[in-house]
Amino acid sequence: MRYRQLLVTHLLLPWAGACSDSTQPLNSTSPITARVNGQAWASTTPRGDTIARVPVTLDTLDMLGLDSTGISDFTVIHIRIRQLAGIGVYKLGFLDAAEAFYNVYTRTGSLQYVTTSIDTGVVSVDTLDMQTHRLSGTFHFVAAVPSTMPEQTVAITNGHFAGLFEIK
């Protein structure tokens, strides 16, 4: 339970001041869904329908989803677009315009998978409305634990997101 408290304290609480007054997702489904190695994955909604943050400079987008449905562990999908230029397709990789992470947290430790120059993917931003702060799109990627031999990878497929973003 302590690792969940650490994640909430260091990862989710800094996002606590969402721009939306809503505490419900945009629809009855999860705001971020995907398949992880073929298994269904869906984010919980600790911040209502706010799924991302954009700085005041409007040049970066950080999207985060947390799945805490596991009995003793939880996982996080985190996509960062470093060179945000509006709607469009962004390559996920190492030193590319965007990168993706898949983190696994258990009682005994954590494991971080990252996109690399070999293990890549794509995020498509289909809606990025600066007036209503609505964000939607799709994603897929392969990520690896860089220090493992043979390389340990995870495949994230059929990813969808729809929610609000805050500007901070």
C-alpha cells in the first residue's frame, strides 16, 4: 500500500488542481484505454475527466493514465509530446518529438518500460481544442526496459484517449 501512496503523492497530487469542475469522465467508459500485451487495460479516473497537462507555453503535452484494478499492483501509461504542434501524428521514440512510458508498480518494486530508437510507436492527436480543453486521439507503441538482456518489452496496442487537459 505504501507504493500506492508514493505514486499518488509524487505523481497524481501535483495534478490535483484540474481545470475542469467535472468529477465524472466524458462518458461511462474509461478516458484512456489500451491493450497491454493483448490484455485489456483501462485507466481509473482519480482526476475526473482531466487526463493531460499542457504548460502555458503550449509546447508540451503530458498525458497520464493509471490502472489500479490489480490486487497487489498498478500500472501507468504516460505519453509526453515534447514538440506539440496541434493535432497530428507524433512518433513515439527516444529523442523523437514524443515518448511513451509504461510503468509497473508492485509491492516489491517497480519496472519502467520506455520507447527507444528501436522500440517505437505513434500517438495521433485528433482533437486538441484550446477553448474547451478537449483532447482525444489514439496511440500504440512498443517499449522496453533498457537495462535488460535479452530486452524485456511490452506492446501497447489499440490505445484510445478522450478527456480534458489543463493548462498550467
